[in-house]
Amino acid sequence: YIVDGNKKVFEMGVGHVGIIAQYIKKIYPSNIISGCDIYEEFVQNSLYNAAFNNLEINICQSDYYENIDGCFDYLIFNPPYLPLKDEKMDFPHTGYSGIDGMDATRLFLSQSKTYLKSKGIILLGINCYYVPYEKQVSVIHSSGYSIKEVISRRFSTSKVFVLTNNIN
């Protein structure tokens, strides 16, 4: 769904490597790639990896969109989706997402309308092993988005939901 041509692409939660942002910049070099992560350590490591690979990517520390300006042609998010446990994690925002595993997705979708250009696309990747497909569809629709396509691969429980804003 992503095309080259000075498109603005934003990855929410780049993680400790920034692999998706780097991949997109490598394949579509004229696009403007940005991203964020809640953890400063992840931001610094992702910036290091991008520089090591000679890729110009803008990455900053942000809790969702709190430090983000502008609108984007594409928003990408592989949210945490594990139902909440009483286990301690060094980086809890990388795994757990509320009682039903959908809190991060709900928050992302509710805030994304402000940052998605008209005719923009969201690529949302979630593992259906942890959160049932029907639950994901329900959250997507109740957040005001339409599902353009669901991409899956044989033998994988993960799916990428291609979303558009209902007003598009």
C-alpha cells in the first residue's frame, strides 16, 4: 500500500531497532519517514541503526502523538496486544495492553484521525492468537475506520488491517 513519491509515513512505536521505518525508507527512498517510541533508549538505538544504514529517518520520544506535529499519508502501528498480566517487564508498553489486549489500539485509533491525511491509510498489525479477529474488527469499526483489506500469510496468526477513515 505504500508508494514512493514524497509521501509522509509515520511509524508509531518504532521499537529498539526501527526496522519497519528503515525498510520503508530503503524501498521507497523519496518518502519522508518519521516515527516515535515511548522509550528514549529505543529512540536512540533506532536512530543509531538508521545512521549506520545511511538512512534519513526522523525519530523522537513520544507517548503516542504528544510530541508529533503534522499529518501523514500513512500511519503504521504494531501495537502491544497482550492481555494485562501481573508480571513485571522492563518495558511494559512493548507487550501488555489492558484487560482485553486492545487498549493501545483503541488509544492509537482515537488519536490518529488528527494525524491522518484525507485519503490516508493506516496499516495496523495485530496477532489474532492473543486478540480474537472479531474483537479487533469491532474496535476498528467503533473507532470510525473502515477495513479496506486484511492481509495475512499462511500459517501465521498475525494480520495487517488496512484502514481508511470513514469520512474518506
